Amino acid sequence: MSKMILREFRKIVCIAFAAAVYGFSLANFLRRGGLLAGGFTGVSLLSQHVLLKFCGVSLPLSVIYIPLNAIPAIISFKFIGKRFTVYSLIMIVLSSSFADIMPDLHLTDDILLCAVFGGIINGAAIAICLLNHATSGGTDFISIFISEHYGKDSWNYIFAGNVIVLALSGVLFNWTSAMYSIILQFCSTMIIQLLYRRYQKQTLFIITEKPDEIYDVIHECTNHDGTLFKGIGLYKGQERRMIYSVVSSDEIRRVVAKIKTADPGAFINIVKSEEVMGNFYRRPNN
């Protein structure tokens, strides 16, 4: 019980840290460079600009951002997981609050630097959230929903949707800022895909003299199955056994390390799998 409490506490601390990093990026790069984020954050910031420019009304980001996330949060609660949604709501509340109170440190006035480093830091903050089973809200909910149901990485689709939001901001305000904002969103998407690989898949081809032990390692580490092939090694003409298995990319390091422990002489070929059709076990997102 104490281990479970410690694990949950660690997750909350990581999410709070990610929220602070996210808020720091919004205050010191996006606002400083006059940039817009993608997704619901972008819609919220765009709404702030519209209200201030056309109505003379200044609202805190949290007043707009939190209500916008209500519908995706309900969908997430029903279809993705209760704990996942609760953690995400913590991230939404904390990140929007940090964005309101975080000081502008005047790090740079260069709009390109703001776009690149803002995107990198945003992406890192979101990835930390995802690794701790939470999202920053909005389109991240949608991305996880699509990935859970179709078993494929959907961040590029979300990026395309964000480009549309940013193009609208270009029509209403400034095309230069909108185009730099697209660079920011591109950097953010690349960092997320680099750090969070739950929905990416890789295929293992393992030639081993201990197929039973290797299969036990794969099944224990990933809950995935494998297929055994028998063949002849052409160099020595000896019988060889090969295990074929597909696992998630975020499991690959751990399972390969344990395979090498079980059979130091195993020959392992790792191939990126673009798409897998059929049954593929995915750990619950909770």
C-alpha cells in the first residue's frame, strides 16, 4: 500500500513540475514573442486577444481555458480512464494558474528564439505529463482518445488541426506571428514524439538458443506474445530458433536489457513498425 501511495505522490509531483514548466513557457516565450500555442491553449490565448482588442476586456487564461476543457474531460473520463482524467484536470488547473502568476523574465525579444525554445519547453512539459498518465488538456485529450481507439500515434493529426487554429489567428491578427507560432507547434510536436512513444511500435527478431526463457521475458515485461520460427544457420549449418514479437517503443529498452540478461548470446534485430493490424495489447492508461 505504501508503494502505491509513493507512486501516486511521485506522479502528482511530476505533473506539478510539468505544469510549472508549461506556465513558464507561456509567460516567457509565447507571450514575450507574441505567439499563440496550438489546441485549446491557442484557442484560449486567441480568445484573450479578441476580448482585449475588440471588447477591452482582460480575462485570466484560466477563466477561458478550464471551461473549454470540460467536454474533452468528460469524454476522457468515460472512454480513457478516471484516474487519467483526474491527473489531467490537476495539470489543467495548475498550468493555467502558473501561466497567470509566472513572471516574465525578459529572456529574449527574438521571435524565432521564442518560437523554437517555447516549442521545445512546451513539448517537454507535455511529454512529462503523458509519461505520468496525464495530459495538458484540450487536443491532448483528443489525441490520446484517437490513439487508444486506433492504436496509432496521432500527434501529426493534432499538429494539422493546430495549424488551422494558428492560420485563423493569422487572418485575424498577424501572419508573421501565426507562422512563427506554427514553428513553435512543430517543435513541440517533434519533442512529444521523441519523448513519448507509447503508441509507436517496434518489431523484435531474436535468434536465440533459449527461446522459452526469451518468451517468458517478453511476456512478463510487456504482456505481448511471440511466434517461434525454426531454421538453419547457413554459416555453421546448425539449427536456429527465432522469436518474432511486436512491442511498444516505450518498452523496448527494458525488454531488450532483460533479453540480453537471459541470453547474452542472443542476436536481436529491432525494426520500426509503421502500423499493426489485429490484436495488440495496450496497457490501461491509468
